[in-house]
Amino acid sequence: MKLHYDRDWYPIKHKFKGKDIQHSQVGECFAQTDWKNERVFRPEKIDFLTSCYNGDRLPDGEDTVIPITNELETINAQVPVENKDYCIKEYYNNVEKMFDAHMTSVVDQYKGKYTVLCSGGIDSNMIAAWMYKNRLDFEVIGLVDYPRQNQRGKDQVETSINAWKKIVPAGIMYLEKDLLIKDYINGDTLVNLPKPIQNHLDGYDDRTNDMIKQKCDWILHGGGSNHTMLHRADYTLMAYNSLDTDWKKFKDTDVLNKVSFPAVCDTDYTSLLSYTNVFNNGGLAEDQWKNKKIRSVDHGCWISYSRYYQSHDDKFLNLVNEEWSNTWEKIDWQKLDLKLLREMLDARVWRDYLIKHASVDVEAITKTVNSSNSHYTPNDENKKICEETFKNLIERFKGNIFLIREVMGCQWLLKRYNKINDIGMVLCHMEKFLQKVSHYQ
């Protein structure tokens, strides 16, 4: 099987005042926002400046055109796959070959020494196992102590790296979280538009990248495979729940209010996940999901596309692949049954691969975890920076009660609990960006 990896696949376009603009123009157009009269923008929209996917879900109804401000739009330019006739069972039987074809295309095009970033989940461990099987020159690195990492995520990384150390060069890179937060707020490695929180506070920032690249030519990252590799509930369980929608009759009952994942379909691989409601609050059930023209808008991570907005190559390679993604879009889910669903959510095909091509120890510790913590306790220096920036934001938003309330909420949280969450961080970063684009003030 052949599966061409196109590193430059980036189906995102932008419009400003109804006219197409280049990626390089997005930041300056965003800076022209009339904040007093702005009615569309809210802080989470920063995620959608560079993507149609924010690691959680799209805003309701915004799956093709995503309004960022009154005048700026991000557009998903994916071409829908018309014929959805690839039986899920056939896809499942071939998915290991798809992974192999993807990785083969990656290393055929981009040769050299590789660093595999390892979170302890299935994506990164599969990349490392494939590299080990094919005797390539690589090492495995786990990133620890980045600002959004919780203790569960840190433990998972350290456990995984200890398992990899037994068979390949592997190590842990300890990051300075306060320094990364300061970098992010101040935009010391500023590109030409505000950066999302995701990745830039998860150890994929320019400072960390530069340290990693001193020892390798390419950095391999598992981002973008959440749908194609079939192990994420927000795709596979969503598909299962779209095949029999009788749950709609009981959606508001106490019974279904208590139905949660992973409990409803528990597996070893998902055993460390926090519970998510399945049938309510936009959880894991959408009756028309299987009929959508485009079922996944996960084009991977910002890190894959940062060179569209900056002047240097980040050297990241990941599991985002247009041809593979289109193959997944062709799936006919009708024959998905509970047995197959459990195998997919358990990452069974991939864990068997780890046993065969890596080690029993690596497979045994491979889990998916909720590793993100969106609340930070700033050090004194960063606290003062945020306090001053919040004041600047209130001045900028003067006349816009909605946005001022967002900032005042950030101020209250910082004063009352000495915490800053994702919203506060991205607002501070955005304000510093706008201050530097002075000719639009």
C-alpha cells in the first residue's frame, strides 16, 4: 500500500471584509478589529485563527466558516469525499498498513536523525515502535513540567520513557514552566498573528524546539491521527451513537444523564481518562454525525503549519495526511458493532503492534490520559505582567461590556485564587501582540 505524505497539506483559508487574504495578512487584519463595536470575537476564537479544530470541538454550527471577528473569517477548505463506501471492518483490517505507508512516505522524503516526542499515548509510542522496527537513527524524548501538564500526564511520560530506555536511546527534558509562560505572554518569539494556547504552552514552543533540534534533523509528533487511527471516542463512539439514535427519546432522563465514557465502553487503554457525559452537553452523541459531508476537521496541530505564519521551518513531521484522512472520510460505519468499537477504543491493533515490534513493557504502560491542566499559579514576575496587561485590555475594550467582563473575570480569579487559566493567558498574549502592531492602533 502507498500513502503519500504531504507535509504542506493545510486546508485553511481566510477572508477579511469578505475578500480572500493570504496567511501572512491574518495578523494585521486581526489587529484592525474595532474592539468597541466587536460582537463576534470571544477569547476561544484565537484557537481558530490557524485551525478549524481546537482539541475539544467546534463552536456550534461552525464547521465550514468560522467567524473570528466581525470582519475576519477562517474557512475550512477541505474537499468533501463523496463516496462513503469503505466498510469500517475493511478499514480496520487495513489500518496497520495505512500507518506503515504513512511512515514510509515520511522517512523517504525527510531523511536524517529523528527525535520522537513521547507522551506515553498510542500515537507517539507507535511512531517510536515503527522507527525501532525499521532500524532508523532516532531517540525518544519526553517533555515534562510544561505549564499545562498535570501530575497524571507527567507520571505517564516518565513511566513511558523508562520503558523505552531499555531498548532505545531515550530521555526526559524538564522544562521551565514560568519561563515558557513569560515567553508566551510577551510574544518574545512572535510570529505575525496571536498564537493559540494549545502546543505553545505544551512544550512545542520555539525555545524547546530549538533545544531539541540541536540533536536531530526532524521532530516526529503524533498530532493529527485522532480519527485515522480509530482510537478516539469523539470519532468512533460518535459514529456508533449515530447508527442507532433511539437514545434521543431518553436524552433528558436521569438514566442517560448518568451515562458516561469511558464507563459505558471501558477498556484498558482508556482506564485513566476522566469521565465525559455521552448523551448530553454536546458529549459523544450526535444523531446526524454519519451524514456529515466532512466528519473530521482535525488537520493536526499548529506546529505543522507554523511556517505559514513565520519565517523559519519548525522541522516537525506528524501523522497528518490528506490521503489518509480522505480514506477515513470514505468509511461506511454501518457494520460497526460493540465488539469492534471496544477493540478500537482499546487501541488493540496498535498495542499488539507494540508487543511485536517494541516490548511488552512499552505496551503495558501505554495509556491515554487527560494530561492538561488549564489553571496556573504564576510566579511573582508573571503575576505582575498579567495584572498590568489586564488593565491594558480593559482600556482597549472600553465600550465593549462583554469583553470587559471576560477580563474582569480574569482579574478576580487572579486576585482571589492566585490563578490564571487558558482564557487569561491567551488574552494577555493577544494584548502584547496588539501592542506590537502599533501602526493599527
